[in-house]
Amino acid sequence: MTRHWADFQYEIYLNGMTGAVPRLPTDLTRLEEMAERRLGPGPVGYVAGSAGDGSTARANRAALERHRIVPRMLRDVHERDLSVEVLGRPLPAPLALAPVGVLSIMHPEAESAAARAATALGVPFTLSSASSTPLEEVAKASGEGERWFQLYWAKDREVTRSFLRRAKAAGFTALFVTLDTPLLAWRPRDLDQAYLPFLRGVGTANYFTDPAFAAGLAKPVHEDPDAAVLHFVNMFADPGKTWPDLAFLRENWDGPIVLKGVLHPDDARLAAEAGMDGVVVSNHGGRQVAGSLAAADALPAVAAAVGDRLTVLFDSGIRTGDDVVKALALGAEAVLLGRPYAYGLGLDGQAGVEHVLRCVLAELDLTLALSGHAGVGTLTREVLTQAPL
């Protein structure tokens, strides 16, 4: 029998017979406020903050909320199957954990705890190259789980080549290349706290354990950590990269390559022409370009342009199961979840991440069923209408 993610609600109700209630809210939109109360302003601001005055992050939410689901009745939804194939890999549901860097600022078990949670539910974990934990350790924590590696494309080719070699050896099956962060944006919440974890050597674990990175240092990292941080800062990103540079990645990675941060259909077409395998329609959760187009507003045009040639994924603004339904109906094949799981991690470690995932998957399952869909394959633009402004 097909697994029904919606059964999580009955587990909660049955546990309630003993007086137990969930440790975290099941309305995941409340997690940010809870994290604000319990965690330090620097870490919370780093995760919750956005570029400029936050208008892009607000636009992401408004775009998803503007689309409304039109339920259909008397359709057989007794047995439901949310499984999909993404980048040639079977997944139990169209959901993955997005790359979020420096997770040790949220919880000491950091990326390893999040990876264990993802594996427990069969959901892919995407590791940020700016992680607090070396990728080999995260791979070990992930076990047999599906894992993807996100690359911030360093200026130093040998460091990039080394990262790709290490990720492949550690069993990461797909490469996600973030394009929208050649420079850090103007982020007032971080600036007001003068808070940038990298300058304290946090989020640099993959670099500080890399032989190609170490080759560029006069002394080992532990002997001169300040010099190591400076070396990292000088190579972290490269605003000089252009489309022809993608050939280097294809030469050094023999699995799927997905470009993250695409909002314009012409950029998606260029990705296809460059031999890429997919794109993530994303504005980095509103963290990079203040005043940017909302990611959900960009999704339909990108999907129409390249959906028959590339895997089209989506992030930016996803908070609930119905958000996932809307993104799929707008053309995404799967969705990456970011901030909510980071809050869950900060509030309750691995168990918090599992709670967030189970809530999203249960709400996704229920929203599909109650809208008349037994799977994600019937989700099209016709499922949605736009609320009047």
C-alpha cells in the first residue's frame, strides 16, 4: 500500500490521548517568530534576513498567496502516490532540503543533523559548500540518503576541482551551482549586527579541510586562522564568471548539473544550450537582489521555455504544503525547502527538521487529496486561479 504522508496528523492526535502535544508548531509560519524569541539575533537575522528592506522576500510570499487552488470534488483520492523522478533519481515526494550554509549557528549538530532528518524521511539533502561541517562528515551522517552538493564557484579553479572530486567520492549525485551570489547583497539585518559568520571561520569547513585550499596558505589553518579566513574571503565568489565558464564544470563533474538562481527564460535557454541538466527558479529567498521579481512569478515562463529539456525546480518563499502544490502547478517538478527547516533545526535539532518535513509532506498530501488529486502528475496551471488584487 502507498504511504500516506497525511497519517502524521492521526499520529499527533493519538499521542494527544496521553496528553502529549507537538514540541513545535504544526503551522510552520510560526517558526520564525519562535526562533526570534529563543535564538540569538545574529544567527536568526542571518537566516531570516533579506536584501534591502525585505521587499523581495515579501514579494515571494505574496506571489504564492496570490495563486489560489481550485478544489475539484468526487474524484477517487483514496490511494495517493506523491512519488516523482528528479534528475534520474526516484523520490518519495517532490520535496528536497535546500542548501543553507553555516548551520552550526543554529544548532551544534548543524548539517549532520539536517542530513540525518532528510534520510529518515527519504528526502534529498542539499549540502551548501559554505557548510559548518566537512562534506565527508555530512555524507557519513546521510548514510544511504540521496544527497546533492551545492557549489559556490570559487575563483581558484583547483579548489573548485577539488570540491567536485571530494563531493563525487562522498556519494553526492547532483551538483547545484548557485549563480546569484557573485557578491554578497546589502543585508541590513546582518550589517546592523556586524554579523558575518565566515569572518569567524564558521561556514568554512569545506575550505579549511581542502588540500587545494591548504596549498595556497603559507601556514596550516590552525597556525594562522586569520590568514585562512582572508584566503577564503578572497576566493569565495567570482563576479567575473560568464556562460562559457560552465564548460569547466561539465569537464569536472560527470553527473547532473543544475543552475540555481535562474529567473529569466533566456537564462534558462542558455543553461540548456550549455548542456546543463536543470535549473532552480530562485531569487535566493529574497536574500540577493532587493526589488527582484518574485520567484513564483518567474516560474511559469521558465518552465514553458525549458521544461521539455531541463529539470525545473523551485525555491524561495515555500513555507507550507499548499505552497508546494502551487509551485508544482506553476511548472516545477520538485521544490526545495529552506528557512523553515533551518528554524526547526535551531529549535529542536534533528527532531525539529523531521517535524518540519513531516508537516510539509502531510499538508501537501492532504491539500492534493482535498483538491481532487491522487498524485502530483495532474497538477497544471488550470488547478490555480489568481485572487483579485
